[in-house]
Amino acid sequence: MSDGVSMTLEEVYATAFEVLCVQGCSEPQAEAIAETITAAERDRCASHGLFRIPFYVRAIRGGIVRPRAVPTFTDLAPGVLKIDGGLGFAPLALKLGAEPIAERARSQGIAALALTNVCHIAALWPEVERLAEWGLVAFAFTGASSFVAPAGGTRPLYGTNPMAFGWPRAGHPPMVFDQASSASARGEIQLHLRDGKPIPEGWAIGPDGTPTTDAAMALEGAQLPFGGHKGAAIALMVELLAGALIGSVFSFEAQALDTNKSGVPPGGEFMIVIDPSRCIADEDAGNQLQHAEALFERILAQEGTRLPSQRRFAVRAETLQNGISIPASLAGEIDALRTVS
Amino acid sequence: MSDGVSMTLEEVYATAFEVLCVQGCSEPQAEAIAETITAAERDRCASHGLFRIPFYVRAIRGGIVRPRAVPTFTDLAPGVLKIDGGLGFAPLALKLGAEPIAERARSQGIAALALTNVCHIAALWPEVERLAEWGLVAFAFTGASSFVAPAGGTRPLYGTNPMAFGWPRAGHPPMVFDQASSASARGEIQLHLRDGKPIPEGWAIGPDGTPTTDAAMALEGAQLPFGGHKGAAIALMVELLAGALIGSVFSFEAQALDTNKSGVPPGGEFMIVIDPSRCIADEDAGNQLQHAEALFERILAQEGTRLPSQRRFAVRAETLQNGISIPASLAGEIDALRTVS
């Protein structure tokens, strides 16, 4: 990229950490966010990488986020752990909660994490990947602002409501997917807008309720669920799990709480974590991951297939070696945030 | 329907129960299956109603099913209950497991049910609806024979792999969805074949790997996941949960076990059950279901929308009053099964 700025992953982390601290985050909050941003750049998930820094800063300046919040833990049941994020950003609460919820899954067989009062604009795959690397099966669900029309409707109601799932693999990085229940991630539409590109058909309808390929119209109108009413059902499920179930807000309520329109409303995340070794007789516990490999082999034996996380792990191997590149305009925008004016 | 045979729901149950007993099921197995079939007819889910009787009978006659099996229970962990179905049909194991898994969810907050060694050709919504009626949130996942191509592939690998989800409602029947991760249920293609109708585009590819609207070609080729690679990711997740995780078989392995091609291979089902009142501070436990109603109201306020289970509950009210009607050809086929020749 001729107008790109090359960076090592260490520089990505250092930049994110510095800017976030300068802009008011506590060191633990800044560390956890910088780790998440670095993981995204490492895996070339640009929409959750340094591109997000200005969003975090806007949230700190204008939103209701508390950038020095310390998450607090409550035992709700033998299998349910609650973390109140204290209106901080999500990554710190998820980082601190990972060991306790893993421990709970190991002792109970299955456990749930109810994370409330966090401002969440990161991807979900880092938390399920972390748990899957520890040998656990993990799900994560979160809402967002109202962006997506319900099945049959024309106005925004659901968030893009991603659902992530991770499966541990023996001798390979985990199998992880993290997919919006909308046809596209909102960040993807934002990237199309930034780059002046039309969006594919089926992603959105405009404010008038008719299909559009104009990124700006899409952001003003409503995104569409993936796969019609079935994707919409997933979106509804995510609303209920990350909203009402854990005493958090629905996407449409989160939006209303974001009084300064920072784009980073408070909300919740729900996780389910399972220890595979507790889901089978002890003598068979070693076989499950090996058995799963037989399925992965069958998938990959068909031409044109790949596993959900395969592309990310391939680019990871490359960026760990060669670093990454970001648009010069973004680098300039971030540089301007290294000081508080 | 001029060539239809009218039946009350009591007659549906009695017919199913009688035929299944005559064909070799134990009374408990026959009762549980007849309840499931009656629930399907009651809700006009024809593809899981009396239409399935010949499948059950074929399985008894030619498959590896044990129609007098007694399910056995094992405690795997505080939050994980295993039921070995003993190669019986799934409905009895699910019926007997409902109270114990509900109890586990209430005491632990979240619990999992690992159901193995069952022959499963019923819908999943009855088991999640039952738990949701008891105030619990429930998920169910199961595989099937290899019918669906993986993302990017052209040959069958996954089952139609339904995933069901139930949410309890205050003052209303539960919100329940039960959706194949294929673009259509296999039963729907079978019904199109029976009725001589073409299937919609996007449901399947033929044995040559190209798109088809011919129901027979579709059944010989591969079904497609709903919503492209995202639906395929759900299908993969279901394979892992209902297969490797609980020490059961993948869809492609189940198919291979069905040596007599009865169409009813043995397999597993995985359920997750959550007690909402344990996912929130005690003083707020009453508010969750009320809160969810605010979301449902917003959905229904948009013209053209409905909740996933709404149509089923509407027809239920009608069939409970007026009974149902089945094609005369099916009635004849079932009548012929009332005796063993």
C-alpha cells in the first residue's frame, strides 16, 4: 500500500496503549484494549484494530464510559459468575474474568458469565479464542446500538449482535467463528463509506425501507439480518441473552443511554463456557478433540472449503513476521490523539 | 382439503400410539413419540407429524433402533447430566430427562444435557418449549445424516443440524424457534417431492454440484446451509456440540452406522438450560421476563413482523378446537401399519 504506514505489532500495541492512557484510561483499561486492538491488527481484522481508536477516544470524551473503571465480581450461582464492568470498556472485564470463568467451567462442567455495564466495541473472538486455547468450548453474545431490522420489518431494532464460538483443537489453533447476526458487520459498512465503495446488495435498506448499496444510506437506514428470518432469530436470541437475561439493556435501550451519540453505548455480554472433559465419561475424555479433527479433515477434503478461523491464523503467521500497514490518514488521526489539546 | 382425512388430536395420539406399539415399541417409547407427533400435528408441523410414522416403523423394522430401550442417567459433573438412550428413540429420553435437567439448571444456574445413543427424527422445539414453560431458557442442538455441504463445498457432510432456542414469557406461550442450519428442513424437501412441487432456489445443489429446484435431485445431491458461510458455521457448531463434545457421532458417521438405510441413524443431542433467576441479583429476578416483553412489543410494532413461534401458537388454538386433516394417502399408509403382516 503506497500511502500506508508500516508498523510492527509492538508499535501497534504501544501506540494504542499510549493514546488510551493520554486520553484518560487507567493503565489496566488501556492495556486490555491495546491487547484487543493489537490482536485485531495481527489478524487483519481492520475494523476492530487501530481504526477503533478514535471511537474509544470519542467515547471517553463524550460518552458515559468511565475509562478508569475497576470491574467487580459477584457469585450468582455455582455455575454463574457476574462481572459488573463499572461502565468501563469490555476488554479489561473479559481479561480479568477469563481465569475465574474457566475455573468455574472446569469444576461445574458448564458455566455462564454475565457481564454488565461495559462499553463494548471490540470483537468477540479474542475471549472465546483465549478460553478455547485453554481447552474449553466457549460461546459469546453481545448486543450493540439499534442497527438491524427484525424479520419482516423495515426499521432498526436489533444490534448487529455478534455470536462467537470457539472449539479447542489438539495441535492446531482453536476453531473460532465470530459472526454478526446482521448480513455484515457495521464496521464493514463504515470501512466502505471511508473508502467510497458501494456495499453489496442484501446488507441494508435505506431510511425509506427499500434496498440500498449506498454505505451512507445504509448507516442511516437499517442493516438486514443474514439469511432472512433465521438470522433474525439469532439476532433476537442474542438480544435476550446479552440484554434481559443478565439484567442489561437491549440494543434500542443502549442507544438511548448514549446521550452524547458517542456511538459507544453501555451494554452487556453473555458467555457460556463448557469443559469438554466433563461432558463425557472420564475414560473417553481424551478422544473428543481427536474425534473433531476427523470432521475438520472431511471439511477440508472438499475443494473450496476452509475452516472459519483459518484465514485469520494464516495472516497472523505473516503479520507476526512482517508487521502491518494502516492508511496514512488513520495514522495521522491517531497521532493527533497522542496529546490532549 | 377434499381428499383429506379429518382427525381430532386425541385420534392422532391414539393412532400413533397404537401403530408404534403394534410395531414393537414399548409403551413408554410409544407414548413419548405419540406425544411428539401429536404436538407437531397440533401446531401444523406436518413434516414431524403423522407423516413420520412410516419412518419410525422403517427404523424399527430395518434399523439399529431398540424400540423397547430404557434410557439410563449418569451424573458427569454438577452442571452436566448424561442420558444414554440405549438406542431407543429420542422423545422418551428427553421426556424423562426434562425434570432432572430443569432441577440442575435451577440449582447450578446453568446446566447441560448430553443425550447419546438415540435415534432422533423429531423436532427440537417440544423439549425447549417444555423447559421454557417451566420458566427456563433452553437451547437444543442435534445432527442428522449427511445432507448439507460445508461452506464452499459441493458434497454432503453436515446434517440439517437444527438449533432450537426457547425463552419463557410472562402471560404468553414461550418464544421458541427451531431452525435447521440448512436453508430448508429435509422434511420440507420430502414434502415437496411427495406433492410433486419444485423446491425454491438456494435450498440445494444436485449430485453434479450445480443448483437445482428438483426435489429428487436435491435429495440425491446436497442441501445448502442458510445464509451462506454464517449458516454453515452454525451447522459446524451443531456437529461439534451434538457429536464430539458428548462422545456421540458426527452426521457423516451416523449415516454410516445406518447400515440398512432406514433413514433413522443413531446420534446425540446437546441441550443447555439456564435459570434466568440465577443470572441476576435476587431482587431483580422478577424483572427479566417483563423486560423482554418490551423488546417483543417493539418487534411487533413494526408492520410485517411476527415472533418466531407466533404462527404455531395461532394454529394450535385452532387445531385444539377443530382437529386436523391429513392426506388420504398418508392415512391409508398408516392404517396398513396397524397390523404386523
